[in-house]
Amino acid sequence: MKKTTLPLAGAAVLLAALSGWAMYQAYQPVPYRLQGQIEARQYHVSSKVPGRVADLQVRRGDPVSAGDLLFSLESPELEARLQQARAGVRAAEAMAAEADAGARTQQIQAARDDWQRALAAANLHQATYERVQALFDDGVVARQKRDEAYAQWQASQYQASAAEALYRMAEEGARTETRQAAEGQADAARGQLAEVQAVLADSQMRAPRSGEIAQVLLQEGELAPQGFPVVTLVDMTDAWALFQVREDRLADFPEGERLMLTIPALAAAYPFEVVYRAVQGEFATWRATESGADFDMRTFEVELRPEAPIPGLRAGMTVLLGE
């Protein structure tokens, strides 16, 4: 009887001890652990103009430096526009030069000769009128003849005056307003040429920053629509840890706070600094409060940046905070 009682008593004691330990653990605060991930700056390299991929210089995983050629596009339409713009500049500049230079020497000489011819005719008609007037005074010719001679003299004077005006205008050249208008047209043509050249230069796409090629979405020979990202570049020197923090824990992340974060993939912890807390909650989860009332507990994005470059760090790696 005693042999049976002892094992039962021991089992009861063991059960009581386990129950007490379980109750103790149940009332202990749950260790706080927050999981996030590493993010990095991405650049989607695209062209402002459509075209066909003519030369692709990179593959996924290739390291590139700022300014390296990534790809180039081929666009016959842009080449045609460039030729048209160059021809327009040449024509506009020629017109501006003509307006600035004024009339040719031969044109000026011809205008002067016309003026002298009209002036000689006016002098002749004046002398004829004076002779006819003298004959009219003597009663030799009729008034009609005298009036006709007078009209011819006056008309020849007007013709001489008009010829002189044309000569002066040819000698002076184009008006200031005409020259300014011609130069303005030349400037507009140069602007159109510069615009086409800038668009054409944009078909040679270079890396905006140093980094690593993450994606190549089009290959050589494929058509690239306007604004379509052909290459995605990731800059791991501009990386951060991103956490979704519940609002009741947001006070644990003041800006400038230094925290040690564990990166399981690297099997090490590194110092990070809180640099950003979202001003607006992104989403919400339901959680009961101690008062028994349920309310919508929102979550905020928090960014932490490493205090120093971390060798081997990759975008998407898990990062942990807490025990």
C-alpha cells in the first residue's frame, strides 16, 4: 500500500509544480518583438520618347556607376524631325541675315537711277510748262494746252519724289522692326532644334546613380513605349529598415532614437537610427484594450537607417527588433 502511495504523491507534487509554473508564465509580460524588412532606393529608368531598344548594355545583377550607358533607343521619326529642324534654322538665319544686310548694291544703284530718271523728267516737264505758259500769255496757245503741260509737270514731280523715297529706303535697309522679327524667327527655329536634340539625347539612357541592376524589362529589338521603365536600378547605399508599428508602441520610436536591429540573414545586430515616422496611419488592426472596449488600433510606418554601411545587405531581408 505504501509503495503505491509514494508514486502517486510524487506525481501530484510534479503536477502541482508544473501548474504553478504555467500560471507564473501566463502572468509574465509577453516579450515584445517587431519584424520588418530592408528597403532600398529604386530608380526606374525610362525614356521620354518611344522607340525600339537598339543597344542594351546591362543584365540583372550588373553593378553600374552614375553616368554609365544602360540602353539606347532607335527612332527614325526623331532623326527626320532633327533634319527638319536644322533646315528650318538655316532658312530662318538666312532671312535674318538678309534683313540685317539690307538691299544689295545693285538694287540700291537701280533705285538711285530710277530717282535720277524721274528727276530729269520732272525738270523737263517744268521747262515745257514754263514755255507753254509764256505762249499762253501771248495768246498763242489755248488754255487747254497750258493746263496739260502743268499737269504733266506736277505728275513728274510726284514720280520723282516717289523714286527718291524708294532709293532712300533701299539705302537704309530693312526697318528695325523687320530685322527684329527676322531674328526672332531665327531664335524660334534654334529653339525647336534644341528641343529635338534634347529629346534625341534622351534616347541614350544613363544610370542616374551608382547601384545594381535589379530588373531588365525589355530586350534588344523590342519596342519601348514612352515613359515605360526599361531598367530598374537599386542603390543599396540608400537603404533603410521599414517597420509597421502599432500606435500604442509608436512612442518607443522617437526620431533620432538609436536602436539595435538584428538581421537574421547576416547573423548579426547593427545600430540603426529612427529617421521617419508616418504622419498618417496606413491600415488598422483590431485589438481589445484593458478597459474591455474594442477600438480600431492603427499602424504607422517607421523608418530606421543604418549608422554605417552594412556589408552584404540586400533589399527584402528580414530585420528584427526586440527579444
